[in-house]
Amino acid sequence: TGKEGQPREYYTLDSILFLLNNVHLSHPVYVRRAATENIPVVRRPDRKDLLAYLNGETSTSSSIDRSAPLEIGLQRSTQVKRAADEILAEAKKPRIEDEECVRLDKERLAARLEGHKEGIVQTEQIRSLSEAMSVEKIAAIKAKIMAKKRSTIKTDLDDDITALKQRSFVDAEVDVTRDIVSRERVWRTRTTILQSTGKNFAKNIFAILQSVKAREEGRAPEQRPAPNTAPTDPTLRNKQPIPAAYNRYDQERFKGKEETEGFKIDTMGTYHGMTLKSVTEGASARKTQTPAAQPVPRPGKVAYYCKCNFIISTGSRTPIIIIPAATTSLITMLNAKDLLQDLKFVPSDEKKKQGCQRENETLIQRRKDQMQPGGTTVSVTVPYRVVDQPLKLMPQDWDRVVAVFVQGPAWQFKGWPWLLPDGSPVDIFAKIKAFHLKYDEVRLDPNVQKWDVTVLELSYHKRHLDRPVFLRFWETLDRY
């Protein structure tokens, strides 16, 4: 404590400890109790700062004196102020208590020195052990010492044996565990097999396919033999029998000889791809002639063969349906297959939520009944190519465009052939059948009203009415 210009006073450890023990008391009660115990009181101005420092709330305090001396004399309590006459009376009293303490200390020191002199060993009083004790007593002491040593050593040996047993048990347990793990087989299911353990999924799949293939072939996977530097005899190698795999159709080799014996008829022969000369010459000429491999036409192309053995291609004949590229259209590349092939309406937003990817073009398969010349009906599948970018079509592809879905604005037909100078698509609708798909509650577009367009109306909620609408689309297209 102490301010500028005033002498500094320091709190003792007793006063600080007493404050911590009675910190829950109010300051007046704390002062009275400290006066009763004759302990210096921590003043109220210093109380808050001191408790904050002791509780760790602050790291330092302005009241801490780091230059204070290490030894500070006992300070007079500020709670008790003596009068001047009491100070004089105390100065006149003889210090009887101090003289009594000094006298007691001198007597205690003299007694300690006398005891030390009596304990000094005198050499003339030293005697041998055999003179002081009998032989039997000495032997008994030796036996007791040896027994104590044996018990101590035995305990140490017991500890070593116990540790050795534990170590051997652990080693045996490790060996047993290693043996069990070596004979373990991982339990695999369809789910665990499909879960790849590495970044490359193909490694696991190819290993599984290889094992399945080896199991179907009835033999283990081929293993490369180790290189052998020793020379081998080729005659011994030829003598080794080659095991033949079982074939359930081996018996067919002997049937033909029995059934056609004596007639020399080739039951597996064919006249397909043979000329008249080869047929008249007989089987000998057929054996020498090897048929040339016929080229396979590519799908989507119509091809025919001439006598010169080369292909003449006429191009694809798959009909094309053009739909709007706008996202506001009811039919888009996302749901075109659902509408035209499955005959059910699925909104484009729902297809996006399902994670369907938009393609540049799609191929749908339409099943329809076709009348045969004999009056019978046969179900056939007709492919249709659906696109939403007509400007990418080749000039020869426009002859195969059979239908177009109209959105409403005339700019949809910008860049199309057969477009009038004023931008009217009337001539286009004379060559291509046009359709317009809308909800039954939506107002019809003015352009669609004045064009030659077949309107197809869908219901917002009645999905069972979708199939008749799209069947009418196909019927109208077939009549066109």
C-alpha cells in the first residue's frame, strides 16, 4: 500500500491467507474477526485489486512492489494505535522474557555437549566378538542372516519365473493368432465385391471376371511356367499326351457317317453364295472354293449387292421429327422418348430432378401393327430420329423430316428451307406435318391459330388421358 509522498506498508502472508479464507464475509465482519485473531487487515481500497490478482483475473497489479527488500521487519498493526504514555512505559520495562529465553538456550546447549562427550568411543574398552558373545549365539546370528538372504533371492527368482511364464504365454498367443489369421477367408457378398478397395475400380472387376471365366472353362487360370535352362528332348515332348476338354457335341461327328454312309451326302453343306457352275461340278469343286467374306452393312443404312461384289449405299431412311429447343416447350429432348415412345407425359423439370442428361438427338422405337398381303397383322418396330437443332441437318436429311412441333413464334423457323421471303412458314407446313402441344387450360397462340397445325391438348392432372392424345399424334402422322 502507500501512495505518493507516504511511506509504504506491506501485507504479510498471514493477512492475505486470512483474507482468502474469509473472502465470503462482508468487510465489517471480516475486520472484526481479523482484530479478534490479531491479524493485520487488508484495507477496502486494496481488497478488490488484491483478490483479482490472486484469482488470476489480472496478470499484474500496480500495488505490487518488485523493488521491496527480501526481509521486512514486523510492522506495527495499524488497527491499534498506542498512546504516548504507553510507549514510554514499554520502553522502561525490563526485557525479562528475552533474558529467560537466552538462559534456557544456554542450558540446552550445555546438556547436548555433555551427552556428546559421553558417547565418544574409548579404544581401551573395545573387545573382540568371540569374547563378548558365545559361539552358539554367533552361529545363530549367521543362520538368521543367511535365511534372510535366501528369502530375498527366492522372491527375486519367483518374479523372474513369473515374468518368463507371461512372456512365453504371450508368444504362444501370438503364434496361435498368426495361424488363425493365415487360415481366415474373407466373407464376401455382392455388396462387398462391388466396393472397390482402391482408386482403380477396373482392377477388382477384371479379377472377378477372370475367375468366373476360368470357372466356366473348367480349368484354373493360365500360369506362365518358370524358365527352364536345362535342354529338353523334343521326342519326349511329343510323347506327352494332350488332355482334351470334354465336348458334349463330340458324338455328332460319328452320326453323319452312319446316317449317310455310302451316299456321300454332306448334311452340313449349303448352296448359298454359290454359282451354277460350282453346283454342277459337284462337291469337289465346292471344297476348293472358299466363299468370300460378305461385308456387313452399317445400321441405319440401306444397301444392296450387285454382281460386281461391291456395296451401293443410298443413305439413311430413318424419319426425323423436329421439336422446339426452347425450355418452355412441353416436349423437349429430356422427355421426348417418354412422350412419343412410352405415350405418357413426364414434365421436363421432373426429368431434371431425376438427373437425366440432355442429348443432342435421340432415337425412339415406335411399335405399330402392319397389315400383311395375306390379311394378317404383324407388329413391327419403326425407328424415329428426334432432334431440336434443325440447322445442323444436311440438305439430304430434310427429305426425311416428317413432323415438327411448333412452339408459336415465327423465329423458330429461321434458316429453314421452303421459308417465304416474309418469314412465313406456310410452305413448310405444306411439306411437313406440324403439331402444337399445350395444356387444355392455356390459351392458344395467335400464330398457331392461322397456321395449318394440329393441336394436341394435355390435362394438368389427368395423366390417364395422355395415351389417347399421343396415339392421335401417330394416327395423324400415318395418314399424312
